[in-house]
Amino acid sequence: MRSKLFVPGARPELFDKALAGAADALSFDLEDAVAPERKAAARVAVAAFLASSAVAASSKLMIVRVNAPASEHFAADLAAVAREGADLINLPKIESADALHEAVAALERAEARNGVVRPIGLLVNIETPRALRAAASIAGAHPRVAGLQLGLADLFEAQGIARDDRANVHAALFAVRMAAAEAGVFALDGAYADLHDEAGYFDEALVAKRLGFLGKTCLHPRQVGLANRAFAATADEIARARRIVSAAETAADGGRGVFVVDGRMIDRPFLKRAQALLATAERP
């Protein structure tokens, strides 16, 4: 997942275009990008798209950023999008392992009501000082946690921390990467708001790549190519993706949806990432 493109949930006219684009993952946003009066319509639009044949045929990872668990919108978000088409739910404003467990319980209830068989994974935002301090315990709190995502804007702006100082960026990236490594999950870099500063975006992406981050968030399609270039797969990564795809074919022949590659359990989100990596490995 070199690139994760945000798609406002209230803009369904953008969904097909995003699906046809070069981003490895799409993150449909029900939180900040959607005004309160449009959240209900956004849920319906995102749920319908995730259930479409176009999404089913795509190798892209499908992510939905829901509203914070403490918000009045959280339960309705899960009821709408906790369905088979969603690979990951992106959880904002999680600051403790206890809060993570409460969110998982809510997700389990929504899945049960919707008849979801395959548990949906979680991408958890680390975007406050308290969350950063508890990042390792959050990452290791439940098997559903697939990764941590760093939110530098929320983390830095409220504290008056300068983002153009690369030492500050490196410190936050390193802390989240170590927390993710301790739990054995991936780390994903967050958004970069200046859409015209391509050099700044690319430089920040390279810092994350060197720290072992999986990829970077894109707020606009123009950033997708920068992320894909910064996080271009190595020969070893491509070889592992091929092993995963091959093992998936063998597992499917045996009626198994979960299998082991290189000593690690692999399920649908990992398979889709491997397929996306192979599909985009030769792109510029």
C-alpha cells in the first residue's frame, strides 16, 4: 500500500474515478470531509459503492474512515459500512487500548447484524500526544489492528510544533514505527496538506520509507504518483507478493481463505495488498 487516496464520502461522483486511478488503496472518508448534514447520505453512497461489482473485481484495498467512537455518528457509520466490501476500518481519535477494545466490540456487533463472516481489520490513527504515548499498547491491543496511521497535522498543529523541521517529523515517525513494530503491524504515514508542495511531500514520504513505513496518505490524486515513486517496491517485496498470490491460488483450490506464507498468517487484506503491489510494480 504505497499510496492511500482519501475520497470524500459525500462525493460519489469521484468514486469510479478514484477506483480507476493509480492509488493502491482508497480511503472513503465519513469524518472530516463530510459535513454533519451530509453524513447520512455519505454512508449510503459509500456502502453502495463497496457492494458494487467494480469494487469486488478491484485489487485495491478498500478502507473507510468512520467518525470517532465517541461521536454521535459512529454507530450509524459501522451499521452502514461494516460489510464484506470493506477491508479496513480507519479509526480516528483512539487514545488507549481500552478505547480500542470498545470500538472492536461495536464493530463486532455491526458485523453480526450485517452477516459479515470475514472480520474487518482496523487502521488506527495516532494523532494526539496521549495516543502517541500509548501507541504500542493500542497496536497490540487486539488482533484486528492491522496498522497504525500517523496524523501529523493533528499531532503537531495543536502543540505549535513546526512540521518543516524534519527532525520533528522524524521523531514522530520513528515513535509510531517502533510502536507498530512492537505489535507486528504496519505503519502508514499520514496526509500532507500543501497540495502544491510536491518536493515537501516527496521528501516526507522518503523519510517514512526509510523508517519502514508501508506508504503515505494522499489528499489529492496529484500526490498519488509521488507516493508510489517514493515507496516503490523492492525486488524482495515483489517476490514475496508473488508467493502470496501463488499460495492464495493453492488455498482457494483447497477451500481455504486463510493460509501461511513465510511463517505469517495471510488473509484477504494481505492478499489484496500483494495483488495491488504486483499490478502496480511496473508503473512509473
